[in-house]
Amino acid sequence: LALGVAAGGPWLVNPLLAVVSVALLYQLVRKRGRAGERGYRGAGEKPTRHSPLAPRPTGLLNTDLLTTDLLTTVYCLLPPLLLTTSPFFLFMSGSFMAHPAELLWAVLFMVAWSRALAGRLPTRPMRRWAVVAGLALGALFLTRQFTALTIGLAFGASHFLKCVAPSLKSARNVRR
């Protein structure tokens, strides 16, 4: 809000943050929607013909792929549409409160977190997304501390249970 005051338009800051938040939410849901498709392996890879999970074309018109693409598009557009029609979101975007900034930092953290964990081996772009996720969580902590703490703990616990705990379990079985 301070940048808007310096630029002479503090009334424009929260609506702009809200627009960016909706775009980031679409990116987050689109990434998750692509991961739910059959045969999709994530990290920008398309299913190959040799993949056992890849959809098989049937006849001249592959209705399975058309249905999957249509449902994925609807699935990806629904959360941003619901957010933009929410009265709370509209009222908070028109106010001078910190809720739009909090939403922006939280959704940016989630997008960066999902992109940082997209592949199996760490690469330079994945490390950059991890830095972006850390900065977004830090900015979220500066905006609203308790929200940042709960989001950070939830994502940290999820990462521990998904990635670290199975490797600890397999290491314990090897020692026996």
C-alpha cells in the first residue's frame, strides 16, 4: 500500500493484487489439473505413445482426449471464477486491508512450492522456484504471521510425510 501512496493511487493497490492473485490461482489449479490427467508425468512432460497410461485414440475423433481436455479446462477455470464472484473477495479487494496481499503471497507460495517440487532431481529452475517460495512465505509472515505459520507448517509436514518419511522407513528396513 505504501507504493500506491507514493505513486498517488493507494486505491489501486488492492485491486491489482487481487487480479494477480486470481491469475496465480489459475496457474496453481492448471498445474494440479494437468497432473491429474491420465499418463501425465508432470514437470512439463506429455504422455508418450509407449506409456501404458497414455490414452489410446479410438477412431477418427478421440472423444476421450476431448472430454479430458474439456473437463480439465472447466476444472481449471472454476476456482478463479468462484473467487472472483465471492463477495468477501470483492469487498476486501476494494478496501485498504491486508487480505489481498495475504492472498497474493499465499498463492504465490503454493505455486512456487509446486513448481519447486515438480521433478525428482533438483535443477537450477527448481531451486529458483524454491527461493521464490521462501520469499513468498517470508512476505506472508510479514503480512500475517499466524496464517504464514499454519501454511508453512502444513506444507512442511506434507513434504516430510511424502518425501522424507518413506526414505527413513526404507533406510530402517535396510539396517535390519
